[in-house]
Amino acid sequence: MLDFFFRGVFNTDISGVISFGDFLLCMGCSLLIGGILAFSCRYQGRYTKSFLVTLMLLPAVVCTIIMMVSGSVGAGVAVAGAFSLVRFRSAPGTGREITMLFLAMGAGLIAGMGYLAFALLFALIMSVMNVIYNRLDFGEKKNSQRYRTLSIMIPESLDYGGVFDEVLRHYTTDYTLTRVKTTNMGSLFRLTYDLTLREDVSEKELIDQLRCRNGNLEIMLSCQESAPAEL
């Protein structure tokens, strides 16, 4: 009886009809997969509630769309491209966030094709590997603290071209002047550098050396806004 109500208007003898029970089974499996991925994402990583909710619901959304197009691989590729465009039109995320979203989409696509066991196995394997890689902490302790964004205020009378090069060459392996901005009604310049600090460098010593050259004006050293590890 339920299958009659959920029968599509355009269903024919050639295009199969998805039963109500199969639909609930695939949806339940997709929601379970989303929960597994969200749980693994919480392990030793930064996250927001909205991102976790998205991660939990995305496999079910993709699964439903694939079921509605009768498991067409071509339509699945189109759906993946559409979701990619939506993602990149929003605020950019880290490589980890984008990877988790693609994992959720992939698992939902597999479930929508009807391979529920493969979808669950895929989600479990990738979640376990995600936890293992985060546990091993590849490169985090060695390199993350070396990438810095330096913001320096200087008076307008100071020629900023090369004035800090000697100090930066001593304390960094690489530096790039990325932004020059006037502030305080044009009486000050704000210089922004992307730095790669040398190992075992004292950040206080670097700041003290810079203070001697910028007239003790404001200096800010922060985590690099676009770290190389991010996409």
C-alpha cells in the first residue's frame, strides 16, 4: 500500500520503483554513516556544531538524490560537481574539512547505488584512518608553529623597502611582504608579512629586534592566515 503512494509519476516498467522499505533502509544507513564520520571528525580536531550537523546529513542527501536518479553514474558525477561548486562558493575551509565533506558525499553516493555494506565499510575504514592519522599527528608539532603572519606599524617617514630584511633573514627561512596599508589618517603604514620561522627561534627576540627599527610601534605576530597545510 505504501509503495503505491510513494510511486513516482514517471515510473514505468523499464524504470524500477524504489520500495518504501528500501528507501528507509538506505536513509537509515546513510544517517548512520554520517554519524560515524562526524564522530571521527570530533577526535583531536577543531569543529563547529554546524559542520558536524552538515557532515551527518550530507550522506543522506546525496543518497536520496542518487536513488531518485536510479543509480545513474553520470548523474552521480553531476551531483558531486554541484556540491563542489556549492562548497567553494562558501567560506573556504581547511583541507581536513573539505576531505570530510567529500568522504560524506562518496559514502552517500555508494549507499544511493544500493551497496550499503560497501558504504558502511568505506565509512568505517576512512574514519579509523582519520583517527589514526590525527593520533600520529603528522607534522603538527614540527611545522605548525613555524608559519606566522607578522603585522608591523611604521611611521610614514620610514622607507619600508628593505628596512626589516636583515632581521627577517636572520630569524626566518622565508618571508614575503603580502600587504601594505595606510592607517591613522595616512600617518602610519601597516606592513603584513608571511613568515617561516627557523627552528628554535625565540619569537620575543624577533619582536624586540623589530621594535628597535619601527620606533616601538605596534607589532603583531600571529598564526598564518593561510597555512601551507590548508587547501
